[in-house]
Amino acid sequence: MDVRKEILEIIGDYVEIDAENFDTSASFKFAVGLDSFALMSLVGAIEEHFEISIPNEKLHTFKTVDDLIACVEGYVQK
């Protein structure tokens, strides 16, 4: 399973941007135009896709797409 690729596809579908067209090291707002509320909704979709649960307090630590990917990879690897 390529977690990174799947997350990028989910984000791309969510924001209607080709996943290859945004910088995963940039902030969510800059990279894909998401504010904190939209990020919560996106994380919910990712949790559902991977059948995981990310604690709400973790949401505040996601500054970039790469941060989110690393977190999800940690939960999926368990």
C-alpha cells in the first residue's frame, strides 16, 4: 500500500487539484488552499479511507501535507 500516493489522490479529489500540482512541504493553506475547518473535514475522509482514527489534538500539529502523510503512515503501519 502506497499511503503517500493514496493521500495525495484523496487531497487532489477533495480540492479538485491534480495531486502532482502542489508542494507537499508547503502549508495546507498555501499548498492546497485549505483552512483549519476544511482540513478537519479532509482528515475525516482520510480516516475513513484508511479505517484509522487520528486524535483531534494531532490536527493542530499538521502544518504541511507531509506532516499529515507522516502521521497517517504511522497509524497504517501499526
